[in-house]
Amino acid sequence: MPTKYQFNGFLNISKPINITSMEVVRRVKSLTGMRKKVGHGGTLDPLATGVLPICLGQATRLMEYIINGSKRYTMEIQLGISTTTYDSEGEILSKKSPKDVTARDIEESLDAFRGEILQIPPMYSALKQNGQRLYDLARKGVTVERNPRKVTVTNLVLTRFDTPNLTVDVECRRGLYLRSLGHDLGQVLGCGAHVTKLTRSCSGPFLLKDAQTLNQLETRNNELQNTILHPDFALNHLKSLRVGDLEKELLQRGAPIRLIDIASTTPHLESRRAYTSEGVFMGVIRFHRADGEWHPHKIFELNEHSPYAPS
């Protein structure tokens, strides 16, 4: 249903199983009537569920903060079976009994996947090689060599083990393929493995416990404005400051400003959330130590008081 509103902010959606992230975007577009400036903050596979932040209007300019931010997952893995897709949808490649694998074996093997690691992307992924998606090649039975990539796993904990199934909690940065992690763990253990369930529980400040389903969103259509999080919700990890009317005008013109009282202790290129004296979110500014000035990085045209403005 078309809307007369231009929404600016985020929706915290709990993506269900068996639909793509882009299908969630399509349904949000249909619900809001917005055909442009709607996107998601990090793809979830159709078999994965959990937090999928949706950016609306001017908030799409903040998508990079979500995509590059920390994420947490709960991943269930079945030992003993390897598949082509590294999950339960693929064809079985091998079977080997995992009856001799112990919890201690798993714990010791997980050490190899903590911190900064090298990971080979799976064939069933959206990466391109010579202009073709890897999953398109894989569906044709073609396997190509993939270069390993550096990825970061900040936390990895075994939370349950009941042969042949185990559950791990994973906290990571951008670029990690969870299905590959499950597959590679099986290779290290010598029995093979594949992912049976994957849930994203956290994406930056967006938490699964606070997320709403698409059905809930559709039933609250008349109250949609009340469910949208203000754009600066995604920036709560940054410090904040208020600026006066003169500084406000300079920033809106793309000019830098001076804030003498905090310049001496601010690191070079530190970013902060900037607000007007009325508590309206202006955007993100960065400090340049060479000239002692704060430069506009992302400036917005908003009118409403933000609940996240500094007191």
C-alpha cells in the first residue's frame, strides 16, 4: 500500500527460514510504499534465521556501520556427514562415524578457528570469479580454485555436544562464512560435518530478542512509524556531542567546525555523532588533528528530536 511518508531509520526484522534477505526487503518495500532507499544490513542465507536490520531512507547511508560491525550467531552442526553446500540442503559427499569424537577433541579443534584466520570461501557463495557467481558454477558441477581470505572470529564457544550434534556460539566480523567454519571443523576432526541450523542473534546494536517478525510488522501497519528505530540507533558505539547554531550551519554547508574544548584530547579521525542544541541528529563528523577541526562525514536532513541525543 503506497504511503505518503518518507521513512528514515531502521527496522529490526527477525528473518524466517526459507526466504532470502532480498525477499524481506521486497516485503518491506511493499508495506511502506517506498520503492527506493530500502536495503538490508548483511545477507542471511535462506536456511538461516535471525536478526536482519532493514535500512530505510536516509538511514541507508549508515549501512556500512552495520555490515562492518560485530555479529553473533548460534550454529548447530552435525558431525559425520559432509555435503556439497556445507549445509543440509546439499548432496552428501561423504559419511564417516563420529562416535570416537569427544568434547575435548572439539574444544581443541576450535582453537584453530579463533582470532584472525584464513578461510577459503565455499563454492556455494555469491562471490564472483571471472564475472560469474560461484554458486552458478557450482550448480553446473564446476569447481574453481578460490583464494583464502583473512577473516576474524572474536569469540567461539562450544555450548552443547550430544553425538553427532553440537552447538557453537560465534562472534565474528564481516566476511566469515559460517557454513565453511562448520565444514572445516569436520575436516579437522576427520569425520566431516555440515551445518543444520544457523541463527543470527545479534548484529551490532540490533538484538534478536527485540526483533519483530514480518507478520508482526504487517499487522502493525498503521503504527509503522512507531516501530522504526531512529537512524542514529546504529551509531550508539560512537561518542556524541552537541553543536550550536553557527556550527550547525557550517556543517550543513559541508564546512568544518572548531570545538576547542574537546580538541586537545581527541584522536585523529575519531568519529562522533553530532546533534543540534534541540537534540536533532545531524550526522557523523570526524576530527582532523592537522587542522584541529571537525569535518562533516555524513550529514543528514532530519527534523525530529532523537531519543539518543546527549543530555
